[in-house]
Amino acid sequence: MRRAIFTMTRLIYVADPMCSWCWGFQPVLERVREVFRGEGIRYVMGGLAPDSDEPMPDDTRAYVQEQWRKVTGTTGAEFNWDFWEVCLPRRSTYPACRAVIAARLQGAEHVPEMFEAIQRAYYQQAGNPSDGSTLTELANEIGLDAVRFARDLESDGVEQSLQDDFAFRRSLGADRFPSLILQTGESRYDPLTLGYANAATVLARLDKATAKGRGDGEPLAS
């Protein structure tokens, strides 16, 4: 049955393109996108790890690799483990987050394109999205003006937008990634998930939240 969506709603997706749980959540997001009839999805960058030129310490490598295993076990998502051999990993995801914002400056439709291109490069192609050169190559691949993109990536405006995203996700209490939140009007926010959840769970919560907006359901528990 098609889900009825009342007007003036949108989804807020708080995520980081280098978050492995967000990679595992991608099929869930695609399923939600198929049934959602609101005003679209706003991507808000989460920012897992700040800028760093230092190689990833051994204990951090072990932690990230363990998360990859957990994501595979929970979601079935696949990872290209060659990354750990062919790249010099850094615990730095802010550049990838800025890349999504820089892509948005060339059109809102490029936001999911860039987000997903970064995920594919990182998790499937053993690329390193902590590197500006990798991000600029991806911008070119998805049809952006790569020269403009590279300039925007380092701009004060993109940095300010990144900090604005951080402030917004803190105001939502979305401190786990991925988080998916239904916004109704200007000020009502119903969390569909704070952290990974499967498609059945998220869709059931979406039904409940939209029923509440129509006045025929109970409030969504956070």
C-alpha cells in the first residue's frame, strides 16, 4: 500500500560519507526514498573525524576494521579490504563532508551523487576520500566543474556551511550516524532512527510519524 505523506514534510539525513554504518544504511535510505512523498531529503554532514595529516594509529585502524566487520555482519554491506594495503589511512572525514557541501554549490541534485560517489570510492574501489585529489577526481566523474569544486572545497564559505551542519545536528540531538529525522513544518522533528536501523523498522516509524501528522496516530517515541 502506498504510504500517504502529508504536505510540508521532508527528511533530514545526518550522516558522514566515510561512516561505515552509513554505507550499510544506504539500501535502507534508497528504500525510504522510494516511498517518501514529501519534499525530499536534506543531507546534513555529521563530521566523524577532523582534519589530520597523521597516519591512522594502529589502535584506530583496528577499531575501524572491527566496525567494517560489524557492518557486514549486520547489514551485508561489502568492503574492499585492499584499502588498508594501497592507501595511507588517516582518521580524517571532514574533507569528504566538505566535498558534499561543495558539490551542493553546483546544484542540490549533486549532493546524493557526491555522497554516494565518495562511499563507492572508499568502500568498493579502495580510494582515500581524506585526500583532496581523490575528491576532485570524483567531482569530475559525476560531471561537476572540477576546477570550481577544488576551489570551493578550500573556501571559507564551505567551511562555514560545514560548521552550520554540525550546529544543526547537535540541535537535533543526532549524535549517532546515520540518523534519519522527519521534519514537519518549521519546527517539528521526529527521529526515525538515531544510528543504524533496518528498512522494516525505519518504514514502520515513518508510517507512525506521518500518521501522527495526519492526526490518526500516536507520537513517535525517540
